[in-house]
Amino acid sequence: MGKSYATTLTRSTKVLLTRPAGVQLIEIARRESVPDAFIRTRAQLAFLSPKIQTAILDGSQPPELTLKRLVSVTHPLEWSEQERLFGF
């Protein structure tokens, strides 16, 4: 998983947090030349708990916490719930 996993997290966060106010996700998808579903499923990565983000970036996340798993479920807003859901 490694580098591409961390790269996806970093890119998702950067794209969402640096977008001008009012810019819709579909516009970001067009600009990035990816399907809008790609942006929608990765947008929530920008709002993962700091504990989960740190684990992904340093490679210490649980082995079952794959990118596929992260983008295939809706994340709770509460960080403690995210951590419970993803095995932290």
C-alpha cells in the first residue's frame, strides 16, 4: 500500500482544503481529469481523524485498513467513531 496510500490521502486533503469557496466537487473532478465518483469517494479522506492520518503517513495503520476499505464506506464525522470503525 505504502506511498500511493499516503499520496492519495495528501492529495485529497490538499484538493479539498485549497479549493475556493463555492467550487463543487464535480468541478474539481473535471479539473483533475478524473470521474466525479473518484473525488466523492476520496473527499472524506481529508476529514479522517489525525490519529488515522498519522498512521497512514508513517505506515503503521492496521493491515486491514486498505485504501479500498477507506473509500468504500461512509466515514462517521466523530473521530473516535472513525477510529473504532477502522480498528484503532
